Amino acid sequence: MSRVAAEGASAFLDRARRGDPKAFESLAGEHERALYAHVARILGPGADAEDVVQDAFVSAWRSIAAFEGTSFRAWLFRIATNRAIDLIRARRRRGELPLEPADEEGEPTWAEPAAAGPDLATLAGDREAIAVVEIALATLPAEQRAVLLLRDVEGFDYEEIARITATQIGTVKSRIHRGRLAVRNALVARGWTGSAG
Amino acid sequence: MDHLGPSLSAYLDGALEPAERAAAESHLAGCERCRRQLAELRATARLLATVPAARPSRSLVPRLVVVPAWVRPVRSLAAVTSGLFVLVFIASAALATGLGGGGRESLLGPLSGAGTRAAQPAAPKELAATGAPSSVRGLASPAPAPAASFGFAAPQVTAVSPQPNALQDAARTSSGASGPGAAAASSTPAGQGATAGAPVPSVAVSFGVAEPTGAQLGPTPLLWLALALASALVTFVAHRRANAA
């Protein structure tokens, strides 16, 4: 058990808010891996993702006195997610990334499988399926990818995601659904099908 | 009735309002297509949750606690100094006790209250002792302790009777605290003894000529003990500071 878990995160947060750098380092250490994994899923793993997380910690430390929320984790994810998306936009402006399709309006399409294949529900832990999911994630618009990850990997609820991404709940709903549907379509295109639940 | 479409994910995530949720449930009960899509979305969400996590190649937590550059050298220096002061204290105490009862008294002198009485006149003399170039010799010379810090009697005796012989007699009969001081004065020419009426000159005399009668190192062994403790304290503080990061 970590020191933070043993002594209570709120006590560490209070100390960090009063300017105790040691307490902040302990708190940051608790979220370091999850935050990096999240940013690496948005940006791709590597030095850029590491820099984004480190910069997010520095930024969080500088503004910790102004932090008034209750979830330090959500706050860190907000800072890091926004930095990651800003970096993607900057890359796109510099022509390092192709322009990505804007969020479509209207009902997204459900691709139908060419032929009946294995049930999607049997794929948990299937390496090939996970590889397909990762590729599908990488092709989503950055904002959609970030929101889908915040929901399905990090487990934030819609309201938290709306705060993290500074968007409306309706936008969050739409992005989550479109993102999931795109991943589902990628899986279906590889031959998996769903069964009636 | 319209199919659920985009509401399926919100339903799956429990993000619908109660009324919407009830409507969705009644629709799902009668719509095989929406049930299938819901199952596919659920399976997709579960797969997404298992996407492996990349690991950073280095620590990403910024080092906010910075140890100033001077802390570690100060810690080492203070540790060595503390050890040296302990050695000097031991040597000093051994020399002092080697003198017999006198040394013991000189050790206890400041604690027995004489120190407070002698504090005022002693202060300038100790300053003189540390400031003087002969202070190194003073360390090895016995006299300063009784004469300067609490052997207040010695200069007084000198002032009253500058004759060396009288001093020696006084030294034999008086407590050991005044012994070294008296002995130092004993080798002083009578003329100098006459000028020793003021406390400060008497110290100068002690420093100048008292070496042969070595009794203890420095003013008092307790000084070395105090310095050792002070250095240990500095070591401790610097150590805490260095480990704070």
C-alpha cells in the first residue's frame, strides 16, 4: 500500500494545496502511470506523451492553490488530456498529421458483417481483437478518442467527462457513441458479430 | 417506433434520465435489432477497457523539492568537525582530570555557579583569547581556562600580590582551579605581575608563558563538548534537509 493510500489522499491534497511539494510529489506519483498510459493512447507512446504528463504535473503544481474540486484525479486528467489534444492540433497545423474528419452530424452508420463470425462478447482478452481496437482508436478524431478513453478505460461518468473536456453533456454522449460505434464497426469488418443480448 | 440509435451508449453507461431510461427499456424489450446493437456496444466497451497501458521510460513526476548545493558539503563538514570536537573534548577532559582534583573542579567549575559570577569579566578575555594569534598555542596551554572563564580568583590574587612566590603558595593551598593560572603567573617576572591587576593582561600572561605547565586544552573541556554538540546539531539539520528531497 502506498503512503498516499495509507494516510488518505485528502490529507495529502490538503498539504499539497498549502504548498507542500513533497505531498504533491507523492500524489503525482500515484497517478503517474495511469496518466501516461492515457496520454500515450491519445498521442501514441513516446517522448511527447512523457513530456505532456510531466508538463501537466508542473502546471498542476503551479495552480494547485486554485484547485477547488474534489477529484484530484479528474483534475490531472483534464490538464493532461487538454495538453495532449492541443499537441495533436499543433502537429496537424504543422502538417505532421493529416487533417482528420470533423465530427459527423446525424446518425452514424452500423456496418453490417459480410458473413456471420464469432460473437463479439467472446473476445474479452483476445489479442487480435485488442489490436484491432487499438488501430480503430488511433483513427478516431482526437477529441472523440480522448472522450471514449475517459469513459471506457478510465471510468469517468458523463458529467466528469464534460468537465474534463469543457464540453456539453450532449457532445460527450455523441462522441462516446460515435467512438464506440467506430470501434465496433472495425471489429465487425474483421468478421466478428454481435448477438442479441 | 424509432430505434434507440445514439441513446444506446448513454443507456449502457447509465447516463439517461429516468424517463428516457424507462422508454429505452420498453423499446429494448420489443426490438431485437436494438438489443443486438446494445450487446455489441457493451462488448466493444469491455474490449476498450482491456487496451494495454504503455509505461513511461522515466519518472515523470517533476522534482519539486530541490536540495541547495551547500547542504551536502555542510553536512559532511559538520560531521567531521563534530568528531574532531569530541576527540578534543576527550583529550581536554583527560588532561584536566590528569591534574587531579583541580582538573575535576575546573570541569565542574562553570556548573557550580562560579561561571555566572565570572561571566562578565571573563567575556572580554575569551574574546581576546580567540582573537589573538596565540590562540592556537592557547589551546595547548593550560592556563586560560581557570584564568579566563571561571578561575576568577587567580587574577585577583595577582592583582593583590604580584610576587611569584606568594602566588605559588596560594596555588598550593587554593583550589586547583586557580592552580594553573597561578603557576603561569609564577614564571612571570615580578614587573609583569604588577601590570596584571586588570583581568585582560593576566590572560595575556597566561597565554604567553604557561605552556610548560599544560593542564587542559582550551578554556574548558565543556566548550569542546558544546562545540561537538553544536556541530552534531548542524549535521543533523543538514542531513534532514538533504533527505527531504
